Amino acid sequence: MKRIGILTSGGDSQGMNNAIRAVTRTALANGMTVMAIRNGYQGLLDGDIEEMSLRSVSNILDRGGTILQTARCLEFKEEAGVLKAVQTCKDFGIEGLVVIGGDGSFRGARDMSLHGIPTVAMPGTIDNDIACSDYTIGFDTAVNVAMEAADKLRDTSLSHHRCSVIEVMGRNAGWVAVDVGIAAGATYVLVPEVEFRIEEVIEKMNRGKAAGKKNFMIVCSEGIFADVKKNKNYEYLAGLGITSASKLAKKIEELTDVESRATVLGHIQRGGSPTARDRYIATEMGCRCADLLREGKSNRVVVIRDNKIIDIDIVEALNMTKEFDVARYNIANMVGI
Ligand code: ADP
Ligand code: F6P
């Protein structure tokens, strides 16, 4: 394979630039040409493609976001869109593709492979919700960003004897919430995967109050407010009128008499300089992606399992389910008092 394309797709995540750099440098070192495809699969439909050089990826190591930009491209989900994308690859002489994104992007990678363009993928999302991999790039940075914000919120809630309700991202998964809760010392962590009752939260706060505790922190995953099957709490919370972090804060204030404030951290968690962990995992995965294409492999996803970078079939990967780490969740709620 002499000429490959690279794109980032779906929500951006920190570490994507490190992956782009690693793919580019590995491919160039092996005599291949690398074509940058802008805006995810949309770039394949628009022909928004440019050749990369060694210098195209200079000085991006410490930058969040993705220099290739990204998009959610609905047209590509249709057969006609895939065929158009395949034709663009042929027009630009692109013989293989590297896709960096979440499992939606992996479905697109599978489709490109099925239509004769060898494609490999790697997991980039802050949510860490991809079944085939123990880790997704961006997660560590997002957790660190949220932890630093939670530390700051602790300062002010301590001064005011308040309860800080902090909503973190994660889509329908609670991985971000659990790690932020452990790292920032939340009194309670609430996630969509584990059923909880508001009385348990209140009871724990009251026990703390009785022991002289003045400030509290509740870290909740955005997923607890989402009406999806995976969320075990939606109906219960909706029944209580708790449909947002601010409503949760109000309810806590009402039931405990502790003044409460809600903060939704939102997209700030998707920005910032990638941590060392994200940089090196992204780099290792990116190198492996380029190597797989060089070896003529197709329809593979590069993942990390038991601290090893391996590659597996994309269809197999898409059929996997990820079990939530309840033990870790229990630790978060046991050490936070
Ligand atoms: P993520 O990759 O982070 O899961 P999305 O689900 O938004 O994010 O998917 C990113 C892009 O991948 C979509 O905009 C679309 O172009 C492509 N994609 C998503 N789902 C499919 C699918 N079922 N078939 C083909 N392409 C898909
Ligand atoms: O998948 C990453 C993520 O940041 C989720 O945590 C969040 O629910 C979603 O994307 C937000 O999507 P958007 O950037 O489209 O608002």
C-alpha cells in the first residue's frame, strides 16, 4: 500500500492529534504517502483532502481537538454516501484508511472495508464507552479537566458550607463520573448503570452533617437524566421531577437544608492539552494503525486490553458489550463520605 488517508470522526477527543501524528510519521517513514481528510467522513464526500508532510504534524503534540477537524455526517450512513466515499478514495488514489473515532465511526470503517477500501480504526472518545477496548483516548484528559474543575468547586463550596452538584459528560456511560468522583473525593457518585435512591444520598449527607461535615460534592453523569434503556434511573428521577443537575441540586437543598449549586461542566471536558497517558496510548495505537495498513490488513480496530495494544476484527468489536465496573463505583461511594 502506497497511499493512505486519515480522518477523525464523531466527537473530538484529546489525543487525536497525537494519533494523527503517529500515523503520519509511521507511514512516511515507511515510504507511504498520507492524505489528510477533513471533517470526518464528510471530507470523503466533499473531496476535502490534502497531502500531509512530516511538517504537517509538527507542534501538535500538546494540542487538544483535532487538526483534521471532525463531523457527524448523516449522508455517509446511507449506502449511496459510502459509494461516493469509495469513489473519492479511488479518485485520490487512496488505497487504505485510518479512522479515529467512536463506535459510530467504526461502523463507517466497516462499511468502507466491505466496499473494498481497506480500513483500520482506533478508539477516540472521552466517554471510554467502547466495548472492545479497555481505554479510549481522551478519557484521561477529560477526567483530569473535570477533576481540576471539581477541586475549584470544592474551594468555594467549603467557604460557603454548600453542596456542589457537578454534572460530567460520558453520554450514556458513567466511567467519567466514577473516576472524577474518586479523584475529586465526591460524597456521592451517580451513574446511569447503577440504580440509586435519593434517600441514600440524603442519608449519607446527613450522616456527614452530624459528624461536622460542612461541604458536599455530588458528581453525576449526564446519562442519569437521559431517557435510554441503559439508564436504570430515568423513570425514577423523572417521577421526582429531577430532570437536570440544577433540579437535583434543588431537591438536595430541600431535603437536607444544605444550600446547593449545580455546575454542568459540558464541553470544557473535551478540550485542553492531552495528558501523557493519552499522548502515548494515542501514539502507540496510531503507529499500529499505519503498520496494519502497510501489512495489507483491513477491517481491524486497534484497542488496548490488559495494558497491551492489540488489533481485532471490527465486526467482532461492534458485537461486544462493555460491563460497567461496579466495584470501582462502589469504591468511589465508599471512600467519599
Ligand atoms: P462516534 O464515532 O463518536 O460514535 P457518531 O456515532 O456520531 O460518533 O458517528 C460518527 C460518524 O460515523 C457519523 O456521523 C457517520 O458519518 C458515521 N457513522 C455512524 N454510524 C454509522 C453507521 N451505522 N453506518 C455507517 N456510518 C456510520
Ligand atoms: O461522545 C463524546 C461526548 O462529549 C459525550 O460525552 C457527550 O454526551 C456528547 O459527546 C456531546 O455531543 P456534542 O458535542 O454533539 O454536543
